[in-house]
Amino acid sequence: MNNKRIKKWLLKVVAMLLVIFIVSTYFDVYEVQASNSDNIYNGVDYSAVYNKDYYYNHNPDLKRAFGYNSKLLLQHFVQAGMREGRQAKETFDVRYYRDKYPDLKNAYGSDYTKYFYHFMTNGVKERRIGYSYTKYEGIDYSLVFNKDYYLNKYPDIKRAYGDNPIELLKHFIRSGMNEGRQGIANFSMQYYRDKYIDLKRAFGNNNKAYYMHYISAGKREGRRGCSENSYNGVDYSLVYDMNYYYNNNPDVRKAFGKDADKLIQHFVQAGMNEGRRAKETFDVKYYKATYIDLRRAYGNKTKEYYLHYMRSGHKEGRQTISDSYYNGTDYSLVYDKEYYLNKYPDLQKAIGNNSQALIKHFVRTGMSEGRQASINFDVNFYKKMYPELKNYCGIDNKNYYMHYMNAGYKQGYKGTSELILNGWQEKDGKKYYYVNDKAYTGWNMIDSRKYYFDKTGALKSKIGIDVSKYQGKIDWQKVKNDGIEYAIIRIGYGDDLKEQDDPTAVYNMQECERLGIPYGVYIYSYALTEAQIDSEVAHVMRMIKGFNPKLGIFFDMEDKSLINNLTKAELNSFAYRFLNQIKNKGYIPWLYSNKYWLTTYLTSSKLQEFPLWIANYDLDDKDSPDYDKPYKMWQYTSKGSVNGIVGNVDMNVLLIE
């Protein structure tokens, strides 16, 4: 091919490419113009309130009349649709716009056209909202969906959609409901499904159906979408019970009836600040009076005491009501829980160790029956001793109890005859406890503390406490004077990091050594690897350097996070690894855990070579730990009281030879 022919061929190719470019550009421009023209009528751009596809798809009469004719559809919208209040775009609903802004409603009344034009010319600039974030395809999901709640509750959705309200609602409708996700504080699909058995039978595992039922019928039928104890996504059940609040606050009952939503709203917004009691098992006045550390922190901010108990108080085992306190009255002059429980086997069987149920029985039934509930008051003795009271008290035994509480005790009346209480005695270097000249044997509660006596009556236990930063600064001299014979001190938790040291550990060890109180130390484990176990051993060794924990080193394994991340074999292996290292370092290694863990997870026979400290509370009518394997120490309550310590403290019994 010669040069002339090549040049001619190249010119043809260039010319062809130029034609293609010009034609394609023309059509691109045409498409843009056509696209823009879909929203422009008589020179006005309606795109803020109009979308051809939306208008076409959501108005069947227009679809039949005009088909997909862009010009006719837009013309209808401008000349008629706006006046009729038709929605022409997903992100603008004229009725919502009218109702949301009273200033516009006052100005435009029922003239829908003016609302459309206002949004186009001013509303967008003023950042006014043109549609409901909870409405989609004609259905309002506001009963089960709130954009901000959904966005903040699920980080994966936040990452995927950001703050796009339409996409968030679409995700909730298309996926979230099927997945059982919660879209608003006041509706929980799981709660709704479990509460109403008729719905569960009807819908089974069709999660979305529960949301739609609540929207279409459930709310109207008075069904609840969340717990009666929840408000704005917060569960107040530790301090609130709807029925109790309703029954014990007449003014609230009169104002709101049994409207669960209004009752809890009143409690949260007003009742807590007013110090109202909303649950039988939580008395804010008692809680405030019992804990000086809380009074220092919160003063007269009453609501904070409720919130503290919800956040941490219940985890710390803080006491919320007196065992002898019922409906605002203190019955301690005539009532002692342990005495009442131990004296009447029928109550042990029927009620067990439930403090509130016991005092309730005593007040409502026991007093009228003449039951003795305290060593200090016997109603039969009182009636015989003071026959003149019959004119005042009549035949109802309860009146005699109340007389002694309200007047008799102050006037010096005797509540009972003298009891032959021999108390503690020492023989041949052994201690015994006698009542009516008879020595105690086995487990016994004396002055609210547990003791163990062998078959001969000889004491075979020592009483102790375990402490951490939650007991604050302890007056150890008062503790020793109150009969505490040993202590277990928390030195920290987890890895060998200074920020995970217990800030009171050094002080507590120093004081125990100064006063000659035998002590051991414990660490709370979070270890998920062997390396972390080794780090926890190092943590203990660093903390006790220069100290002498004679009772040994205790390994506390009971955190729920361990169950979720470790196998049973790993749990046993890690516990053994820690204890064996402590043994090799010359200290006495102890395992601490609760009965559930010891019977479910820590079951390896290898662990039985180490002495066991078991936590076992709420034993009802049982006097000893509900555990059939050997143990050396028993933590029997988290609600002990010891001089020198503000608030509750764990109480322990150490068995001795």
C-alpha cells in the first residue's frame, strides 16, 4: 500500500470518529435536556417536589390517562395535582409539611399549592423537613421506627447508610424487621412476640408480621410493645413496678389510671425526684440513709440514688430495704428475720429465705396469729404481764405488737421474760456457745454471723470478710474489735497493668499486718489466653511484694465473658495453670467460684487438689452450702455489716481443724 492510499484511509477513519463523537455528544446533551425537562414547566423547576416516575407509579388514574408522557404528567401536577395535594416525590409530602409547621398552616390554610411553592422557593433553603422519616409507600412506621434510635443502636447500619433517613427506613422495612432489629425504644419485637401467645401462634417465626400487626392493630387494641418497666429504651425494673406504683400512689392513680405509659413517664420525670417508692424491694430513703458514700456523692439529688442502684448498686450487692421494714414501718423491735425463719418450719417450707415475703407474712398474718418473731418480744407474755392493755388493744394480737413498738418500749415495758442465755464459753482451749445450758452443734447463726460447731459443740470456724475498693477506706481497728478474724483482700483484676490494681489493696494489706489480722489476697480473672493467665500471676506477685498474705492467694474465676470465649476444657486448664504457678512460688493457692460455675464449668478433678472457697447465697431453709464436694471456706452473704465499714460487705466462714 503506497503512502497516498494510507493517508487517504487515515483521513476517512478520523472523519468517521469525529462524526461518532458529535452524534454521541448530541444525544448526551439531548438526554440531559430531556431529563431536566421532566421537572421543568413554563420555565419553573419543580424537582424539589416532583419526580415523574414517582408520580406515574403512585397515581393509577394518571397512568391510565396519560401513560408515561412526561409533558402531560408534569402539566397535570402543576395545573391540578398540587391543588389536590397529590404526593409527587418520595421526599415531599404536602400534608406532612402543612401539619408540621404551624406558621405555614396559619398563612396558607388548606391551599395546598402554596405549600408546594413555599418549599420550592424557601423551605429547602430554610432546611425545613418535607416528609416524615417514618412513612414509606403510604404506611407510617412511627410506632416501630425512629431514625436516630435505629442509627445509634446498630453501628453496622450507621457505617453502611450514614444519616440518610430514607435508606435507614428502607433497610428497616426490607431487612431490619425480618432480622428482628429494634427500631424504636418503645417497641421490642421479641417482647411483643413472647407476651402475646395468640400472635406467636399466628405468625410463628415471621418477625416482620409482629411489627405490622402492632402498627395496624396492636396499638389500637391496647397491646404493649415493650415492658411496662421501660421508658425511652431504659429498663427501670430494678426500682419500678407498675402495679406497685399504681396501688401505692393514689394521686398518680387518680391522674393517670392504669395507663402504663403515663405511669412510668410520671415516675421517671417526677416520681424519682420526689422520692416516691415504686417497688416493694427498693426504698430510696433507706438506700440513701444506709450509704454515706452515696450521700456524699449525690446529696439531695434523689433521682441519682435510683439511677446509682440501677447502674451499679445491685451489682455491688447493696441493700435496698431493711429486713424489718415494711410499707414505711420499722418492725425491728418485734421482728428478726432469722429468728422468725428458724422458729417456724412451715414458713421455711412455704417462703424460704425471702426477706420481703417473710416480713410481709409477719405483718399481715403472723402478728394476728400471735407468732413470736424476736427474742425480745413474746405477745403472750406481754398480754399476761400487762392485762390493763386489753382495754386498749382488745382481742387482736396485732394491736399488742403495735403498742409495744409505738409506746410500750419507750415506757419501759418488758417484751419478754428473761432467757437463759449462757452465750460463749471456753473449755480446754475450745470455744462453745450455749443457750439454755445446751451447746450449739453444726451450722448456726449468732448475731447475724455464721459459725460451725462439731458434734461436741466445739467451734470449728473463723469469721472473716473479703474487701475491695467498693468498701472504701476501712477502719481496720474497728473491724478487728468487731470480731473479724481474717480478711481476703482484692489486689486487682486481669493483666499486670497498674491501672487494673485495686487502689485500696496496699492500704488494706498494710493495716492487716499492722494489726495482726491474718489475710489472703485475690485477683478477679479475665484471662482468655495462657499468656494472660501468666500476666495475672505476675500481677499478683507484683502487688504482694514486701507483704505476707499468710492465708494464701485466691483465684476468682466467674466472669460471664469467659464462658462466651472459652471452652470448658480451657476454663479448667487456665484455672489449673494459675493455681499451680502460685503453688510453685510457695504460696497456698485457692480457687474461688460460685456453685453454678463449680457444677457446670470448673469440674476437672485436677482442681480438687486445691482448697476451695465457695460463694453460695440464698439457701432458703438450708444451713450450709448447697454443694456436695469438699470446701474450706464459705462466702454466705454479700450483705454483711461490720463496724469500720460503710455499707455491705461479703461475709465468710473458714473451716478449721
